[in-house]
Amino acid sequence: MPRQDSAVMAGSLTHQGSPNPGYSSNNAVPVPVITQTDSRDKWSKKMDFLLSVIGFAVDLGNVWRFPYICYQNGGGAFLIPYILMAIFGGVPLFYMELALGQFHRTGAISIWKHICPIFKGIGYAICIIALYVSFYYNTIIAWALFYFYSSFTSILPWTNCENVWNTPDCTNYFDANNVTWTNSSRSPAEEFYTRNVLEIHKASGLRNVGGVRWQLMLCLFLIFTIVYFSLWKGVKTSGKVVWVTATLPYIVLFILLIRGATLPGAWRGVVFYLKPQWEKLLETSVWVDAAAQIFFSLGPGFGVLLALSSYNPFTNNCYRDAIVTSLVNCLTSFVSGFVIFTVLGYMAEMRQVEVEDVARDKGPSLLFITYPEAIANMPGSIFFAIIFFVMMITLGLDSTFGGLEAIITAVLDEYPDHFSHRRELFVLCLVVVCFLGSLSTLTNGGAYVVKLLEEFGVGCSIIAVGFLEAIAVSWFYGIKRFSSDVQAMLGKAPGLFWKVCWVAISPAFLAYIIVSSLLKAPPLTLFDYKYPDWSITVGYIIGFSSFMWIPIYMVYKLVWTPGSLKQETTYEICSCKSPYGDGHVFVKAVAAHLH
């Protein structure tokens, strides 16, 4: 029987079977072999997996965040720290997760049984964070769906100031010459977003977010319906859906890139986007932004890569997958910058202002105000509006598929007796929970909630989780053992570069982001609303509510595991008897301390 179809797991884990004599190694470390089970789902095609990974990694942040971060931090000069951070931090962590998921063939919770059981709380923390992401991320997709529906009209509704939601401050500088633009002026696109889509003027802040917008709730219901029927049967259905959702954005990006390049003033935006400001490289914040951007862009630590790669054949070349998908992700971010800034250059030309004055907004404001405003004043505006928001919807759906699949795979692998034959019901319950958890983001002040969850629900929590994961694998499980795992799958051990990155550089990369983020915490604002101090406290509580499961599980495992504290602590930390004998420094230290 082929190795990938056997139900046997063999290796140095003494509680799981005897070593496989079919594998030998030049070093003293036995090469463990983990093989597939017939009952576990598998990708129908290799391309299904690659598109799923690319679809998860390439999301809305690639369209708005990278271009903004790039021009804010030195233009073309920013590419230097970005590439260095990708090579020494992002890609090694990306490769590590793909290899872990493929070798152990299990989700983010159960995988710690094979690595370091005492760190199993990391899996639970990942699932909680994924839930928080689903509470706000799908609302952004619902906003895009609202725009998509609103685009099917003879005149785009954010083109003029003659709508019921407009105020006297509405100023349309595209309609007439010599229009006076003041600090109180609002464009038709801004008022459409804030007063018609969000109706944020009906909320006074987080203390009074107002009622639920039924139009947005209907959009969100449709989004989750698509998500459910894409995930309910496993990777065999989601793998087919991503052929549309992962490829369509590239077609649209290409169309928008060509259109943007032909607009008057486009060159001004490109120059502003890429003009090097070499002095910026001396600022610490530039390197922090580069590190954070590559981490959140590639997405290690979210459990998605573990889940998706766990359905691969045992001998799949995960090294090549990591390189290819990382390159696609980074190149997509770079190309998206041209798509965005050619249009911003056009807007600057039309407004007769500097590009910097047009490009001051980032985040949803760039996607829902600035870019739609430019589209509305192009020839063929309705067509370009429709395909732009189709692109946004598909980009968002891919990431949602990955985030929820991380939860589904983790729970089903951890509790197979309860859920393995009830996947459809479990996915339905999960989608319902995510929908109910999103209701607060559908209120008049829902944008305030979205911002709070985005900053604190993910933020430092996921970076800290990624840091602990890297430490647990490289230092506790052991880089030699992990390298042996990779050798068992690929027939060749990782090179020195990857080992050094996994042991030292990548953890340092994450620690650098965490410390820098905590040291520079700018005040949280959205539009003209400054978040009160109590809301920041609530945000930290939200962030801690996911991370706290890591120390809680450690204490639980140490207290409730039978046996002497010394024996069980040593066993639970390293999962099994160490293949390094007395050289396993940490276990020796723990044992000496417990004496």
C-alpha cells in the first residue's frame, strides 16, 4: 500500500508506534513518518490547494494596505525592508506552517499532541481569533455587496449631490469649475458611504451604535449563504469555488490597471507611489511597518495554512508551494499599488491638488470613498464599478473560506467522534454563530465596532500566537526533528538558511513587531470620532480573551495530568522522549528546576 494511503504513523513518538525501519538518516535523529488515512479528505487537484492558499493570502489588504504603507514609508525605498522582511521572516514562517500541516495532517488544535502538548492552548487561541475576524471581515464584504447592487443604475448614486442623503456640505468638484473646497466639504462618494451605506450619522459613538441596518444584514446573510455552501462538504467543494474567487480578482486587476494607466495624471500617482525616499530607511517605524505588512499579508499563525496543507499528499512539495504562493502574494500587492495610484494621480489631476492630498486616507476609506469616486467620473463608470466591487467580494470570500476552514478543521480533528460525520451541521452552526456575532457591526455605528475588532481582536494577539508557535516548533519540538519531518516528506532536509531563520531570525522578527507595536500605540480614531479610553480597555480585553487560553491550558495540563509533576511536565513539554538525549537543554533545565 502506498505510504500516503496507509493509516500508520511511525516515528520517534513512542506513544504512537515504533520507528519505521524503512527510513534511515545520516544523523542520530530518527526520521519520523506520518502517513495519510483513507477517511481524511484530500484535494482533488494540486491547483485547488494552490488557489486556496493564494486566495487566503491575497485579500483586501493587498489592494489598499500595501500601496498606502509603501508610499507612506518611502515609496520605492520601502521595497528594501519589505523584501528583507519577507525573505527572513514571512516566507520561512509560511513554509513552516505548510510543512507542519502536511506532515502531521491535522488542524491547529490537534497538531500540538504531536509537537508540544502543553502549547495546545495556541490552537484554541487561533480559533477564537478566527472567530473575531469573521465578526468584522464579512461585514466589509457586505459593504462591497451593497455597492455592487447600487452600481446597477443609469447613474452611479455617488456621482452627484442630489440624493436624499446628501447635506449642504456635499461638494462635487467634478461637475463644475472653480469649486471651493473647504475643510467642511464632503464629496458625494464620502456621503454615500457614511450617510447611505453606514448611516453613521445616526450613531453617537460606541455608547450608542443605533439600530441594525436591514439592507446590510440582507447582504451579510447572502455572503454567509455563499460561504456555507462553499465549505459544507469540505475541500472538495471549496477547492472548486476558488477557481472563480481566486482567479477573477487578477482578471479585474489587469483590466483596472490598463484603464488606470490611460487616465490623465496617472503618471503623477505612479511617481508618488514609487519615488524613493532613502532617508526613510533610517526610521524604525518603516521596518516595523514592513514586518507587520508581510506577516499579515502572508498570514502565518492564523491556522489556515495548517488546515489547508493538512489535506495534501504526504510527499507534496510544500517547499515549492511556499515559494510560489509567497511570490504571487507579494507581486499582487506590488501590482495593486499601480492600480490604486494611477487612479489617485487622475483624481489629483482633476482636483488640481497634490497626490498626497488625495491619498491621505487608507483602509476602507480608500476602497469605499476614494476609488469609487474616481470610477464614477470615468467613461464607462458603471462597468468599472461593477467589476471593481466583484473583485472586492471575491477577494474577501477567499479569505473567509480560509479563516473558517481553519476553525472547522481544528475542531473536527480534535473531536472526531462528535463532529466527523456531522460536518454539514457543524459548519451551519459555525456560520450562524459568525452571523450573530456580526450583528453589532451592521448597526449605524457598526464601522466603529469593525475598527475596534480589527485593531484589538487580531493585532498583537495573532503576532504573539505566531511567535509562540515558532518558538514551540523550533526550540521545544526541536529544529532537528522538524528538519527530519521535512526530509521524510521531500527526500531532502532544509538548508542552513531555513534552520537559522526558524530558530532565531523569524522569532526575533515577530518579537520585534510585538515590542514596537506596544511601544507606539497611536490614538484610535475613525472619521471625526476619537475612541474613548474605556473602549481601548475593552479592546485590550478582547485581545486578551483569545491569548489567555495559552497559559490557562498550560496550567490545566500541569495540574490535571496524572503522574509526578516532574515526569509529566517533561513529557507534556516535549511531547515524547527527546531524541537528543541529554542534549535537550530545555527539558534538562525543567527537570533540574523541579528537583
